[in-house]
Amino acid sequence: MNKIVIAIDGYSACGKSTTAREVASVLGYTYIDSGAMYRAVTLYFHEHHVSLTNEKDVVGAIENIGIDFRVNKEAGRCDTYLNGMNVEKEIREMYISENVSQVSRIRAVREAMVNQQRKLGRKKGVVMDGRDIGTVVFPDAELKIFMLADIYVRSVRRQNELYERNQLVDLQEIRENLEKRDRIDTSREIGPLKQADDAVVLNTTFMTLEEQVDEVVNLALSKIVGKKEVSLGT
Ligand code: DC
């Protein structure tokens, strides 16, 4: 069957990753979490005390970074590996969330990640989520989704996600982190978060995960088979 690229962009904690992972699973596509790549770079910079303002340091560090995704059968997902080490848990910690937007605004970081993301999507049949996937990484993606949701709903969702990972974080702290990241992600010079002209907007405030997945799968199927409406059947 005709394979397409599905780009899902939007604000933090709107349900992009969970939706993208499920959609990929339904369609038999590969899911790529581009945010995890920026998080892994942030972890590397943190561990190696890379100065974000020293371009030579940053470029040198990037050359030493290898990121890949490997299947974790037990958890039913792919884990992120940084230079051969499983960093899936570490990159979701709050100290990474607090610094990732500062790291991902650096030109050299973005160029390296975008190159790698394009390679990963070369053969199509991918669902990639992030901030600039439909605008920069795959401007020709057959399906582009732009997700948004109310800030309170997003904060609660992120708090639950962290709780499931055994992290208890104050709701206000989460909300401030999300708002700060939105600000930096939308205002940066290179690859800012913005809706692609041809993206379908999905406001997930009142949507369940199942509804989000159904919506995106239906849109994808209509692109794949070239029809407007496709019934999934039961
Ligand atoms: O999707 P996430 O919340 O895990 O992403 C973490 C950060 O990475 C986000 O605040 C901004 C950055 N990011 C980016 O700049 N471009 C992307 N395509 C994906 C994420």
C-alpha cells in the first residue's frame, strides 16, 4: 500500500506522542519522537558540561552524539539510546524539560537533528511528532496535524504522565514549565513551532486519546487510499 509521512506538531503535552505512537501502531508505521532526540542532546550537554554559548564546544559535542531508537518489547514502545545507553527514563526528568528548549534553539543542534530526522523518514511509512516536522523537516508530508489544548488540561495530563513514571511534580511547576517552553519554542529564530498552512488543526482539550487516534487514522487512510472518508469498521 501507498506509504505516507505523517507530521504531528504542536504544543508540549497536547497528546502528540501518545497519539503518534498509537497511529503508527494501527497503520504499521514507524513512530519517531523527535522531542526525545532534543532531550537526549540536552542530557549529553548536561553530563559533559557543554557551554550553550560556546559554538565550538557545541559543534564538537554534537559530533560525539549518536542517537537511535530500539524496541522495548516489555514496555511495548521504542526507547531512546544515547551513544548506546538507554536514556529513556532520564530524558523525561524535569531537569531535562527545564533545559531542553534552550538547547533546541541552537542552530547547530537543529541542523544535526533535522538531518537525522530526514534520514529516518526517507522511506516513508513514518509518524513523526515535534514542533517543526510539517514546516521544516518534511514540508512535503502528505498529512500534517497541528495539535493544541487548554493549558490546564495539558498540565494535568503531563502530571499524570510523570506520576506514572513515579515522579511527583507540583501542577504549578509543570504549568510554568509548559508555558516557558511554549514561549521559547514559538519565538526562536530557527524552526519555530508554528502551524503549517496545510495542517489540520486538532484541539484535544475535550478529546479522549481514542478519539484523537481515530481522527488521525481516518485522515491518514483518506490520504493513503485517496478517498475523502474511510470507515474503519468494527
Ligand atoms: O515533544 P517534547 O515535549 O518531548 O519536546 C521537548 C522539547 O524539544 C520541546 O520543548 C522543544 C524541542 N523540540 C523541538 O525544538 N523540535 C522538535 N521537532 C521537537 C522538540
